[in-house]
Amino acid sequence: MKINDQMNIKINKELKEDFYLTCKQNKVNASALVRKWIEHFVQSEEIEMQIDSLSQQTRIELARNRK
């Protein structure tokens, strides 16, 4: 995957410094870590939406079968 865009966020200065220090101490690339978190969040939400969709389909099917 080609990385060709940027995101800018506002964050407390002390938190930013602590984050970069912690990443450095753990030999973790901060940008890669944030990208991984975003990917994980998106995947989790997609799974949740699929579950909600299945749940809604199940409710519809149950309602139809009651008739």
C-alpha cells in the first residue's frame, strides 16, 4: 500500500512528547503505530456493522416467520 496522504491532529504538547518518547524507548515508529491503530479501528467497525446487519436480518426473518 502506497502511503500518499497526511492527517493532522491537535494534541496536548506534553502528551505528544510523552508519546514520541515512549515510541522511541520501545523502538516503534510513531506514524506506523498510529496507522495500525486506525486500521484496527476501521476493521473493528466493519465487523461490528456486519454483525449489526446480520442481527437486523435475523430480526426481519424472525418477524416474517411469526406470520
